[in-house]
Amino acid sequence: MSHPDFSAATCSATIAYRGRLAPSPTGYLHLGHAKTFWTAQERARAHGGTLVLRSEDLDRHRVRPEFATAMLEDLRWFGLAWQEGPDCGGAFGPYTQSERLPRYQAAFEQLRAAGFLFPCVCSRQEVRRALQAPHAGDEEPLYPGTCRQLAAAAVASGDPRVNWRFRIPDGERVTFTDGHAGQQQFVAGRDFGDFVVWTREGFPSYQLAVVVDDAAMRITEVVRGADLLASTARQLLLYRALGLAPPAFFHCPLVTDDRGVRLAKRHDALSLRAQRAAGRTPEEIRAGW
Ligand code: GLU
């Protein structure tokens, strides 16, 4: 089964460009974030557009207030500026996901009412994983479909604290043209399985929250790391199920350390804070790219 390409129409002169920076305050930002965010800023500037800052703080097991403070400080130090989001003179924002739960809840209810979801009694670990964007190495194993047949009614009469998964259209090819990586194709059921959209703790997964927000904030192009390409395929299915128009996508190559390992928040020495403490300037860092 296949269907037309999901790609958004290229940003035309009549639609103002709106990009976003969507960091999570779950650790210190590193050189990889800086490079992707710089690309996002350059693209917004080149289009005479607006850049929105959104704090993705739904993973309450990992979010810490000191990371949220450091995040704003580090972004500014690096020379990033946003026109909407936290600390924008109160005109727009702050866009903080934990303050936007009713929007995600409404999207969840819409998907559930339309029959796109099924209840699932999966493990705590899987649910925790759903709260974060799946970066390289943390993609979930293909869901084996265990709870697909679990009738919602049976669940409703028992433990109401179930998680809800999106039933993917098995075998469907999801294609889109990425602004950087080019033509992409993912097969539902082969490259990714039924994914969590709502957890028993009453929180949306990363996949649902990001779609609801990118649509609500009228983002025209999502610029982020290449390890989220497969997440884009999942998100395109959510856009379609919710009747929303998807943005365009531009996935940047990942930054790796000197051993070729993708940077993660555990690479302390490559955090922007550590670089700054070591006397490096943003200009020097950018000159090395
Ligand atoms: N908040 C996500 C992260 O820091 C980014 C997700 C996205 O850009 O879609 O990994």
C-alpha cells in the first residue's frame, strides 16, 4: 500500500517562514545542539522569518530547573536569538510544554475517538522512553503488537491506567523529501511499530507533543538532527490522523566526537558550558565547522 508523498509544499513567498528551537532541559546543551540550532537560525534569517523557542520539558524524570536556566544562558551565549518563547519581553510565549497539557489532551481525545489508538499495558521503561525524542541508539524495538487486540472496553472495566499506542498502517510507505537529506522512505511495521502517544501517567509522548506544538505554532520548517528522521515518519502519520498540514523538514547531519560517537548530554567536556569555561568563544567554535 502506498499513498502520495507527505512532503509539505515548499515554503512559498506568501507564507512567512517560522522555524523553532526545541531543546529539552534534561542536561547541558552540547556542540551538536549548537550546530543544529545555528543552522535553524541561519535558515530563519535567510528567509526573513521568525524563530520560536520551545522548552520540551515533559520528561519530568529527567528535567531539572538548573538545566532550564542553563539552557537559556547557553543559547544566548552562543549567539542564538528567538522572537517568540521564554524571556521575549512577555510578547509571545513562554512556550513550555508542561504548561500546554490541555492541548495535548485534546489531540489525544481526538485520535482516540477516531479509532487510531489502542490501549496497551506495556512496561514502565517503554513509557519512559516515549517521553523523550528517540535519538541515535535509543530507538524502541519494533512493537510486537501484543495489546492490539485488547478491547478498549475490557481495559476500561479494569485498570484505567493504561498507555495508548497509535496503530500504524502496516506496510504503508511513508515518504517525504527532506530539505537536507533528500528523498526519504520508511515502511510502517518494518522501520517503526505502534508507538505510544499517551502514557498512563497522563502525559503525551514526545511524538504527540511535538506534532501538536509544531502545528499550533504554525512552524513551516522543522530543523533538527538526522537521528529524528524516523520520528518524522511517525509524526507524518499523526499529522494526517489529526487532519493537520505538516511542515517541511530539514534534518542536519549529526555531530560526533573524535571517536565517531554521536554527542549526547553525557559528553560533559563538549557541553557549551565546558567549552565556555575552557575559554573557547562561539566564533572559534563556528570557525571549526
Ligand atoms: N526536544 C527534542 C530534543 O531535545 C527535540 C525534538 C525535535 O526537535 O523535534 O531531543
